[in-house]
Amino acid sequence: MCKDIYPVRWTGGWAVIVLPERIDVSNAGPIRDELLSVVSRGANALIADLTATISCDQAGAEALARAHHRAVISGTELRIVVTAQVVRRMLSLNGLDRMVSIYPSLAAATAAKAPATAIPLPPTRPAGTAAATTRAVVWTLVDALQDGVALTDDSGLLALTNLRLEEMFGYEHAELTGRPVETLVPADLQGAHRGHRAAYAEAPVARPMGAGARLVALRKDGTTFPVEISLSPVATATGHFTLTVIRDVTEARRLADLADLALASVTATQAHLSQELLDLVTTQLYNVGLSLQGAPDLPHEAAGQAIATALRNLDDVLREIREHAFTNRDR
């Protein structure tokens, strides 16, 4: 449907999308989705033709900014054609004129030199071998990963997310693009997360999955689930990004918790058995002591029997101790 409203013309690896007379909150969403779709289809350059556009509000400028974020990562050069000064001022207020080439006409945009790839892809394989690696292939591989993948810019906005992450958090395709990464964090943890993110930006280093405290994430429907996260800084010519890999560890965490409960139960059982043994040993040693203490006052034969009984009781105590020690060793 978007393609009918905002027609896209392809020439080789270049794409030109003609945008409407007015870009505002009423149509910024579909425009953003169409721009992201064109970038994802592997365009070398995308020209957003605003020749007929006479007004653009904040929502429209943000739609173009989100398209720019995705284009930077995909190696697509975004060019914008603007003729109305009021539209150009709006784009300038949002800093787009410092990030994107803005041209006064479509002819000027298409006549400019061929775009350079912002993030180089692996070299093409020789003819006759496997198919050459393309951006579409790269996206297919990223979407095939079993972990969620997100790329955030230095402002903490999500520049791209893969299919697994969108499914994991319950969002539609491209719905997360341009949103703060705190969207994926429970509300009561968002403030702390902003602080951690600012600290990481000061000294960005690769952080492996599973490092640090237990983490929790927030789905679109408001439910939370345990995750493990790895972070990797990504520097490009247009800015600094953070590559985040997110793994749902609900099942693994459940099994770990069961193991902890089992260990705690065994430990408690052993402690109980140890206490029983201590009580038994204490009682029997007390009885042995009483028998030996009274033996000298008894007739010779009775004293011998009392001492023999005390020694048998002492043997019983030693046997109980040995059995307890061997049982715990086998566990």
C-alpha cells in the first residue's frame, strides 16, 4: 500500500522515492516505513524527492532521520531533494543538513558522484563460485540469528533491529527503529539504564554475554523476561554505535534456579542429618562416660561388664560417624 502512495523508481542500485506535498504526523509513519523498506532491499543510494513538499513538521523530520540511521548501517547513501525553504529550515533544526546531503533539484542529486559505501561488505567471490555477498544476503543472515541484534546510535536510539529481536519483544517489523533503547527496559530500571549507557559511552569496550548482574527486559505487552546481553562498540565515519546482542534465557534461568533449589535442599538435608548424628554421638558418649565413671564402685565382675558395655557403645558411636562420613562422600 505504501508503494502505491509513495512510488519508488529504481535505476540499477539507485532508488528514488517521491514524497507528498505535506509531511506531518498523519503520514510520517508510513513514509518512514517505506524509506526503511527501500534501504533494507539493498539500495546503493536512496534519493528522497521532496520537490513537491511545501511543509514538514517534527514527525516528518524524525522519519527522515530514522531512515538516515538505517542507511548508515546498511551502506546506503541517503540524499534529500528540497526546494521549499521552510522544509529546509525544519530539516536543519533537526541536524539533518549536517548528516545528509541536501540538493536543490532531482537532477543535481542524480548527477552527483556515485555513493561510497559507509560500511564495507566482504569482497565479492570470483565468478563461478558461490553467489556474491549482497546487503540482502547480510540482512538474511542477521535475521536468521537465534539471538536478538540491535544497533543503537550515540543518543541511545535504535538504528536497526533484526527479526529475532522484534519477535522476542513483540514488535512489528521496523516498529522499534528510532525509539530509545530504554523502550526495551522496565520503567523502574530506565533511569539507571540511562546512567549505565552514559558511562559505557565514555569508555566503550566489548562486554561478553553473561558478564555482570542478572538482567531483565520488557516486552511490548508489558511482560518481563530474563536476558543476557553482550555489547560491542562500532565506530563509523558518521558516528559511534553500539552493537547489542540479546538472548532470552528464560528456560536456562529456570533450570539454573531448579538446580540451586536442589542444591539447597541437599545442603539442608545434610545439615539435618549432621545435627541428628551430633545429638546421637553426644548422648552415647554421655552414657559411656557415666558407665566408666561408675565402674570403679562396682564389684569386680560387674565393673568388667560395665566397661565392656561402654566400649561396645563407643564402637557404635564410631560406626555411626564412619557411616555418615562415607555417605556424604558418595554424594
